[in-house]
Amino acid sequence: MNGSTTNHLKVCLFMGSVRRQRLCTRVTLLVRSLLEETNHIVTVLDPLELQLPLMHWSFKCHPNTQPPLPVFTSLREQIRSVDAFVIISTEYYMGIPPALSNLIIHFDVATFIGKPVALVCYSSRKNL
């Protein structure tokens, strides 16, 4: 587990929404607060802040003539350095929100393999 103790994990939160007035920000702040209260080290990846281009080439499949953008190299290292992931996502028409998909799909399976994942879902609908 990347050299951290099991009491102090490095956790990456993937935010799944870019909408205005999104609940994702509030939910992420709550999850972050709960993790930091227990001394975990938290990184938040927000697709709204990152403004990544749409995926044309995954990190692993970039042609030699067109290397990955530096932002992807940096993000890949950030993601590889953590011990666990939390995906924070709204319900999205029974699918994955496009912003979340675009954030994750850039990276190959080896970036994520062998690490636990938690999924936190929320809905703004009152009558489910």
C-alpha cells in the first residue's frame, strides 16, 4: 500500500459532476471531512477544475508521435500514489456521468488495479 500505514491511507476522491449548483461539492466535502477526521490523507480530483479534453487516446495507447499531455502524466502519478479511491457520483439516467467517465477512462487498468474502491451515490430527487 504505497508505504502508508493502514491507519493513515492516501485516498483519492473522484467527483462525478460538473453541473452548476451541484450537490457533488457538498457530498465531497462531507466525505473528505470524515476521512480527514480519521487522519487519512485526501486528494480530490474535480473534473470541473481539471477541464480535461475529451478522451481520444487512453494514456497507455498514445501514439509515439503524440505523447500524453503533461496534465495526464501528473494525474496518473497522483492516482498511482494513493491507497484507495472513493467515487462520488450522482444518479445519472442509470449510467455513469460523462464527466466522471472522461476523468477515469484516460488511464489504463494498471493505474487502479489492486486498490479498494468505495462508491458514494446521491440524488437530488425527493421521491425515489
